[in-house]
Amino acid sequence: MRDRKASHSKIRRNPAKTTRKVQTTLRLPRQLYERARLFVEKGSTASVNDLIVKALTAYVKAMERRAIDDAFRPMASDKRYQREALRIAKQFSASDSETIEIAERDLVGD
């Protein structure tokens, strides 16, 4: 009986299984809120809250992606980097061709 309690308490304390949530208040323009409600009424999403969470998640991911792209953008005009990238591409051209050939063969089924 003691083992059951121990394993039960481990399940409840597992942070991977529990998503922490924070409650907050938003002020939305009425027109935006009404448009969001239409998606809920049509069954496209469970609630306005769900829609906001999904939209904010997508927006944050896009902003993070933009930050990564911005960090790499200077490489496009870095002559030294361009030479090194070209050198590496040439070194791997034979294995790249072989990989493409194998992938095409697998796709066709030969």
C-alpha cells in the first residue's frame, strides 16, 4: 500500500504532465473580440481564450524566428563567410549528389 502512495505522488508532481498557467486580464477592441467570438460560435475553436493562446503562440514563434533570421542576415554580405560556405559546399557536393540519388531511388521504389 505504501508503494501505491509513493507512485501516485510521483505522478502528481511530474512537471512534464502539468502545464502551469497564469491568469491575466486583457482589454481587446470590441470589434476584435466580436470577430474572435464568431470563431467560437462556428466551432473553429473551443473558446476565445483558446483562440488567444493559439494566436499568441503563433505570433511569439514568428517573432522568435524573425530574431533568428535577423541574427543570420549579416552573413549574406560577409564575403569571408561566403567563401567558407562555398568551400564547404564543394567538399560535400559528391555526398550531396549521392544522397539525392538514393532519395530519388527510394521515392520511386527501386
